[in-house]
Amino acid sequence: MNAPLSNSALVDKDQEHMIHPLHHNPAHANAKVWVKAEGSHLIDADGNRYIDGLSCLWNVSCGHGRQPLIDAAARQMQQMAYCSSYNGSSNPPAIELAERLSGLCYPQINNFYFTSGGGESTDSNFKLARYYWKAKGKPEKTKVISRIWGYHGVTFAAMCATGIAGYWPSFEPRMPGFSHIPAPDPYHYPVPGDGSSQGIAAANELEKEILKQGPETVAMFIAEPVQGAGGVIVPPDDYFPRIREICDQYEVLFVVDEVITGFGRTGKLFALDHYGVQPDLMQFAKSITSGYLPLGGIGISDEVAETIRNSDKPWMHAYTYSGHPTTCAVGLATLDYIESHNLVEQAASKGAYLLDRLHAELDGHPHVGNVRGKGMMCGVELVEDKTTKTWYPPEWGVGAKMTKAMIDNGVFTRMRSEVVCIAPPLTTDEVTLDELVAGIRNAIVTVFGE
């Protein structure tokens, strides 16, 4: 029997045949090849253990190796692995999952369309918004407004809404009809000189952009309740209530992107509940199956759903794997696991503990500009100068240096260039959270000194 290949040998084979998401050869030279995962830890091909500091990609919220999720997939595959969910065909797990979500989501969201992930969900909402406004006799309403540092996926249309400029240059020109407003970042957004609310001022950026584009042309505004990949940006509490008012005033659909925040990550089952407003459309993915199988979807308000049902034109939008019975079965098992293990409550209490520990260990460091978070979703922003809040120049390579230093200290997570993104599984115990914070602290000291 041949001995297992080492991590470096597997990376060599990988580089001969694979092109990766966000592929860049220099950054992949020291890649990790993961062969096993347990709870809140990843294990590489050399047997080294690392804390999973980002739930892989914000999605393994229940932790690794959860037998009920594995069993749910096996049972459904034995009965019927797949069938089409195109019009005229359905299956019990998809029906049950849609019914279950209706009882969990925002009160006016009671209809669901399933996808394979977040990017597909974003594109589905773009198309649904256009379909809706055409059915309402306003076909000129096609434009999409989103936010700088917002992340909504990188399929072509979704990339145009994503407000992280690094995703654009290789694929430009971008599609017309997309524009971005500033993020409601309390650390960087200017405090109004008249002493008024920072959150209201940031929300009013939407009204300015709608008026600039022409209200009769704007179909939707899309936003994450807490911006994730863009650096864990938590808005002021009064931001989203004002956003809802603006969308109502100008007849713009408000679409909430809960792909990262949904299913407990922020200490609420859905994060917009923190702010007391409802969306017209929502989108989800990632934690609906805890990452065990690809599943996403959009939630549709009663009014929009009735428009679809009453239209004389079919909604000509489809994916082969929409309503996949096995992924929906795992989605149901994940919801059971979240409820039976009180993961929403765990995210709230453990998230508060994690944020307290990060503040205690990092606030005094001269290059830690801001520590922030909501639930089990935190960010540590690194700066060259705390007084001016300026970042190191890109060529200094904060992201690459910190990523390597964190790996050397037993933590695997991702950076938004100058922001450490932290979102471990909701099941992570406090001892591991302490180790996670210590690993990040040690990495910062390695890169920047005491």
C-alpha cells in the first residue's frame, strides 16, 4: 500500500491540473491540502491541525463531522438522489424545506426559489426584479444599486454588484446599470458636521444615488445586513430603518443578502431582524446546509410572489439543481441541528465573548485600528497610522504577511487585504476561541511588532 502523499507533493500535483477560484500561482505555492476536519479544526495532509477561523468560507456553521447531516444525505440518496424541479415536477424535501423556511423567515417572505449557491441567488434576484417591474408596467426599472465593500458573488452580473474593486479589472467592461454607494462603516464614514446621525447620513447616500440615476429606472437596492467579505462592516442601528423608508418612497425593491449572515451567524436567525425591518426579497446559501452540500435560494415577499403567479408570462429562469432533493434534505437536517443545539443563542453569547477577548488583547496595539463584530462574525482592521486611520500601501503586503503568520500560529482564515475576517463555527468552544484570539494576536506581533 502506497504511503499518503505529503502536503507539498499534493500541491505539486494540484498545480499541474487545477485552476482554483481566485487563482494566482504565487499565492498558491504554499497552499494547504485539507484531508480531514473535526469540529472547529482543519487537518492538512501532513497531519497539522489548524483552527477553522472562517468556518471554511463562512458556511460550516454547525462544525465539521456532524453525523445527522451526513445521514440525511445518505438516506435521501438511497431513496432518490435527484429529480428535476422544473415547472410540472417537484419532490418532498424541497416542498418541506420551502414550508419550513416560511415559518422561520421574515413574516412577509413565504415563497422560495432554490439555487446552488450565493452567486446564483444574486443573479436570480436581478432577474426577478426585472420580471416584477415589467409585470407592473414599469419595464424601464432595471438598475441595481449596491455598496462599496459589498460582496454578492462573482458570476458576471453578481460581480457587477459586488463592490470590491479587485474583482473587476480582468473582466471589464462591466455590465451597465450597476452603481455603488459608500458603505455604512462607522470607522471610516464621515461623522456629519452638524452632529446628526452617521447612520442616517450613510443611508441617505441611497436617496442621492436613486435621484442621480432617476427613480423611474432603479429596480432594486441590495445589501448585506453585516458586510462580510468586505471586512465585517457593522452598520449603525438606524441605518436600515432609513434604507427601508427610502426604498418605499421611490418604489425600489429592497433585497437583503443573508448568504453569510443567515441561519444564526450574527446571533439572530436572520440578521436584518437586528434592525427591525423586512425586505422585499432576500437571498441565502452557505449555512443552510452548513456547507455540507451546495444549496442557496431566494425568499420572495407575498406581493412579489402573487405577481409571478398572476402573470400571463412564465418566469423563464431555471437551474438544473434548483430544488435538488438531496441538498434540500440536508438543509432540513441543518435546520434541525441549529434548533436542537441552540446555535443562534450560542452565536450571540459566544460572539460577545469572542469580541470581548479581541478587544482585550488587541485594542492597545499601535497598528490595530478597529475591532468590530456582531455575533460570531468579527473583523480586526490593521492600519499604518491609528490617528489618520490610513492603511499600509498595497505593496507592503499586509494580507499575505498576516495570512502566513496566522497559519504559522495555527489559525486558518481569510483577509480583506487589511482586515482579518473571523467567523468560526457556531459550535466552537471558549477554549478554542481563546486559542483563536491568541493566534491572531501572535500573528500581529510577528508582522508588526509589539
